[in-house]
Amino acid sequence: MNIKDLEVIDNCDEVDFEEVNHILNFYGLSDLDTPTQEKVFRNSYVTVFLRYKDKIVGVGRAISDGITHANIYNVAVRDEYKGHGIGKVIVDEILKRVEGCNVTLYTSPKHIGLYEHWGFKRLKTAYVIFADETHYKEAGFIDCSLR
Ligand SMILES: CC(C)(COP(=O)(O)OP(=O)(O)OC[C@H]1O[C@@H](n2cnc3c(N)ncnc32)[C@H](O)[C@@H]1OP(=O)(O)O)[C@@H](O)C(=O)NCCC(=O)NCCS
């Protein structure tokens, strides 16, 4: 595939959320039903969808005040399109739309190196309260050594 043929969409009215939800559910990044997923994206400050040949191949979103801080979530690329630079395009398109903000994200343990590769720095002072702490603890998101 040619990355130049990707269409960048940032308007929720222009996508089929069944497709969006399929990508996120496939990786277990979300277990929401489609109407709830649509609400999550519509409530976000930035949404980015990449379309290739009439198919949504990548998604991402950020919540933000639009001026000082933004937090990126749900960056995912359709499985058969991974490794072509689409993930980087999603993150860059989100960053463009929150220019000037401090941008944070948390990721799964296996993607830590990836975000460093894309210019993100590790935070020494981040804290989190997860709604479902047990799940995130078991999945290795929380540094229990600091307790
Ligand atoms: C993470 C994800 C979005 C990346 O999308 P992608 O389109 O495959 O990524 P890209 O092709 O844009 O970038 C891959 C680059 O990162 C590098 N990379 C990948 N994993 C890496 C890691 N763990 N450490 C360092 N670099 C890594 C690759 O070598 C490649 O580098 P290059 O562009 O210089 O060749 C995609 O793999 C995905 O959807 N994963 C499942 C969903 C998920 O878990 N998302 C959570 C992210 S918060």
C-alpha cells in the first residue's frame, strides 16, 4: 500500500462506527458496544480515522482542553495494515490538532519502545486511578515496585 493514498478523516459523521469498533475490539482495546464507542469518540476533542480504499484502516483519539493538555487513546491499525506507517500518521495527525499542548498517553507494556521511537519521553511522575485496577495490574500497566 502507498501511504499517500490514505485519506485522513477527523469528522465522526463521515465514518461507520461498526468499522471503528471492530478494530478496537479486535485488539481488546475496548469491549464497548458500537453506540457507546461512537459516544466515546464524539465526546473526544480530536478524532482521527484513516481510510484506505473505502475501508477504515486506523483510528485514534485525544481528549483535551485544546490549549494546555491532551491525552491520546485508542490508537489502533487494522491488523493486515500494520507496519506500513499508519500508526505514525494517526499519532502525527492527532498531535497537529493539539499543537501547543502537553500530550500524554499510557500504553500497553509491549508498546513502550514504540512510543519512544515516535519521540515520546517516559514520565517519572505519572499517577493513575484505573476503574478496573485488577485488570490493569495483571496486564502489567502498574509499577507495583513503587508501592
Ligand atoms: C501500535 C500500532 C498502532 C502501530 O501501528 P503501525 O501502523 O503498525 O505502526 P507504524 O508502521 O506506523 O510504525 C511502526 C514503527 O515502530 C517501530 N516499532 C514497533 N514496535 C516497536 C517497539 N516495541 N519498540 C520500538 N519501535 C517499535 C517499527 O520498527 C516501525 O519503525 P519504522 O517506522 O521506523 O520502520 C499497531 O501495531 C496496533 O494497532 N497495535 C494493536 C493495537 C494496540 O495495541 N494499540 C495500543 C497502542 S496505545
